[in-house]
Amino acid sequence: MTLALVSGFLPTLLRRHLPPWWAALLILALSGCAELPKNVRRPVSTALEATAGTALATLVDERRATANARFESGFVLLAGPQAAYGSRLAMVEAAQKTLDLQYYAIHADTSTERLLLGVIAAARRGVRVRVLLDDFHSTGKDAQVMRLAFEPNIEMRMFNPVAGARNSTVWRMVSALGDFSRAQQRMHNKLFIADNAMGVAGGRNLGDAYFGHDTSGNFVDLDVLAAGPIVKDLSRSFDSYWNNERAYPVQSLITPKELDALRSSPATTDKEPGAHAGPATVRAAASSPLAAASTPVAPDADAAASQARRSRVWDQQPLDLKAARFVWAPAVVLVDKPAKIPAESSAATQPLVPQPATPSPGVTVAKLKAQRRNAKAPHPDAAADAPADDTPGAAQSASADDLAGREDTVVDGLLQLMGQARSDLLIVSPYFVPGPEITAAFAAARDRGVRVRVLTNSLASNDAPIAHVGYARHRKALLAMGVELYEMHSEATDLRQAFSATGGSGGSTGSSRAMLHSKLLIMDNRLLAVGSMNLDMRSQKHNTEIALLIRSTMLARQAGTSIEQALRTAAWQVELQAGGGLVWRAPQGSKLPDATADPDTSLPLRLILWLLGPLAPDHLL
């Protein structure tokens, strides 16, 4: 057990779970507890109401008319890093009125710099910009992203902030111990919306590792580009978080002078243990808020070779939105309420103007189920593509019938949907910790004869190995009930191509290590859910999440075909042996032998997890 290995585990362990006795000792050791500011002013603002006449709205109308589409909202799956990054850059460059960004993490690195420079340029040409960021990762050099708040025409708020030092992630976690219950709940939503006409939702944060641009390892992820009226629902969700007492303007938390001092602190120039961002390589123009987030590194032969590889898969060019192949389909937004995270108890707030309520996930799903029950079509699938009935009476009736005594979160809504599956459930969840409700939903599906397949991270590909403990202890029970389990092969260089639903390059740069980060569910090859949620108890009980639920056979098959290719050629299939042991069947064509222990991992790593497992309950992983 090496010191480096332990130090790499510490931030993840602190983030995921802290034993109560250890927490108590650390709290007693603190000389004082920092508090959040009181009586904070939060001017209310909302999304652009009239989108007609903007370039993006006009483009959407033209594309829909050309397609002679039955439905008003269109969607494009964004799997490869070029499409994912290019779509966001295209919206930034096309925006004329508003840009709204909501993220769990924004890293101060090369890809983010290019994107945020475009956001600043948009603000300087008159676009109103709102950036809402969960506060947990705004430490070290990543805290410099908060400089956006001091740019003209840009507002930035931090959701559920943590009081105390921002020098390092570890000290940020220690500062959070005074209010651990609230601080360990995070806003995990991800949205990127332009002019309330186009938006991106899905699993990606903003940073090199999410766009195939990191040198140590990259995430395999999936987003959806949405266009049309469904974007207004995404914007209503954004507004409900923006105009919330848990969202603090950056100016109430930190000053430019404090950011300058933080930037010059030695603690912010070194790479922290467990961080997945690449080396400090930000080379910013003087006008960039990230200009001094890190120290430029002189180019060398290795850096030049790495840049050449990057240019082949990620050229920092905007996506051609006019050529994007939209699939027009009915859809709804599932989103958790901001109140899922408790407000800071001691911080008095200015009263806020009431905002239009967004339907809860349970009400939305119950409404869909009620429509299906009441459908007059001769075959159930004929009614499946019917647009949602937006009458309040239908939603209230469905809610009363179906939601009594149930939890009402995005994950719970998906579990309700699983109860309607007839033949197939295909699930991708990088952090997969099945609690009692999830396990029960799987068992009920198997009892109905539904095939259930789950793709998750292997121990080797998991960027948060401690989370693997909560999955590993349920493997045998899941396999015994007939659930098929697949774990991603971290060294599979063809995985990104297999997952590239957009048909473009799915490649990445740097090392061959791949880490699964996509979150989606495909039901009966006709319904697709893509969002920020993992199928775990943290997403179900603690973090806030958002998902797009799209009724489209075409999109479901498009994503499903790519995933099934990944299951065959880029994942280990876990099987239960007659004697009760596990065997990992090697990916097809890999020429690797089957394994009887977690593949591609060391004995010390497995021993550490074995020791830490009892300290990590499922609900905190």
C-alpha cells in the first residue's frame, strides 16, 4: 500500500463518505467555523420569453418545416467530443439574446478557456449571460472560473456554497464538516442553453477530460442537443434554480482581490491528489478570466505530438447547426426540485418573487402513464408517440393516483417508467449503486420476463474507486436474479468509436484510459432517457438531477446500437459461476484472457477497497 495510492484515495473518500467519529474529531480541531453571507440580494431574472426572430429560433423553424415534422421539438445525440464541444461553441457564437449555463463542475483548463472566451465575447456584444455552478469544486485553480462574475453583462451564482477556504479540495471538504448533511448534497444538473431556442443536456461537465482533451484519461459521455419548445422546459428548470435561496451571487462569496491572492497561492499551482484535470496548460489571452489560472508550460516534443493528436479529434470548431440531423419527437423534462437540497440554516435571505413551478418528476411520469392507460389506439405502441397532454387536470389526477407515498425524484421517476417495460431495459450508469428501490425495480422487471442489461465502470475505469464498493457488493445478487452486468474495459481504445452515436470521431487524446460517464436508459427500443443522473442512491436521495425523456424509436435504436457494440467489444461481461464465484468474460476481439478478479487492477487497490468498504454505506456513495 503506497503513500501515493492512499493520497489519491483521500479526496474521493472524503467526498463520498466520512465516518461520524472522524468528522467529529475534525470539527473539534477547527478553530472556527466559517459562515455563509446573510441578507444576500438575488435579483430575479428569467429566460427569454419571446424567442421568435433570433437566429437560432429561425433556424429551428426552418429545419422543422423542411423535415415536415409531426412534432415541434428536435434532438441530436452528441457522443463524440467534437460534436459535444462543437455544439456548445456553435450556440455561443449564434446567441443573440441570452446564454444560460448550469453545471456541477467547470474546470479551468484548455477546452473551458476556449469556450468561456466565446461566452465573454457574446456578453460584450450584448448577450445576457447567466452561469449557475455548484460550489463544491470551485477550489484551487478552478476557483478562477468565478472571475466570470466580474465581467460586464455576465451574472454568476454558486449553488449550495461551502463556507471556508478555497485553496484545495481537501480543505474545502474539511470546511464542509460543520454542515455535512447539506454540504454533501450537490446540484448535479448540466444545461447549456442559447436564446431559449436550443440547449444541450446530458452528462458532461466542462473540462478537458469531458471533451477527449486530457492527457491522463478521458470520460466517455453522451449529451443531447435539443431544439424547439422542449428548450423552454429546460429554461424553466434553470430559472427555478437560479432564483432560489440556495444560489449565491459570486460577489457575495469572494472578491477579485481574494481571487488574485488565491491564484498566487502555491497550493493552487500543484495538481491535487485525485484530480482528473490534465497538466497546467492554460495559455490565455490577457483579457481571459482564466489568464493566470495556471502557469504556461514551454512546448516540447511530447507536447507537440500530443497537440497533433488532439487536432485530429478535437479541432475547437463550432458544429454546423444547419447540417445537424435532428430527430423530431415528443419529449418531457424530468428535473428535481432545488429544495431536494436543504437551504443553509443560518443565512437570512431577501424574499424572492414566486416563480412558475416546474412539474415534478413523479407528476410528469404519472401523466405519461395515465395517457397510456387511457389511450384509444388499438395497439399500445400506436399511442406511445402521442404528444403529452398538458392540461392541469390530467397531471393532478395522475399525481393523486400514482404518487401516494412515493419519493418524487428523477431516479424515482425512471423507476416508475421501468415498471412499464415489456421486453428490454438497457441502462448505462458510470456510478451504479443499486439501493432497495432500484433492486426491487429490477426484480419486478425480471419477473415479467424483461431483459435487463447494465453497463457500468469496471474498478480499473472508475475515477472514483470507492463508489465501486457499493456496486461490487450487489453484483452476485443482481446476477442471480438474471440481470446482465457489463463493466467497461479501461484500456479499450475503440470504446469511444463504439459509443459515438453521432457518427463522428469518438476519439480522445493522451493515454488510452477511458472512464465511463454517460448516463442513459433505453426502454423497449422506443424510449430514451439521457441526463445527469446515475442509477445510484446518491442521485436518488441526495443530488439534484435533470433528464430528457424522449419517445423516439429512431433515437433509441441509434443509441442502443452503439451501446450494444460497446458491450461486445469494449466491456467485460460479469458472470456468476456454479460455485458462487465471479468470472469476467473478456471483450470480443481483445485477445485478453478471462479474469476471476477485477480486471486490470492491483492487489493493493483491491485490498484498500476491501478495508474501506465497511466505512462506505450505499446511500453516501
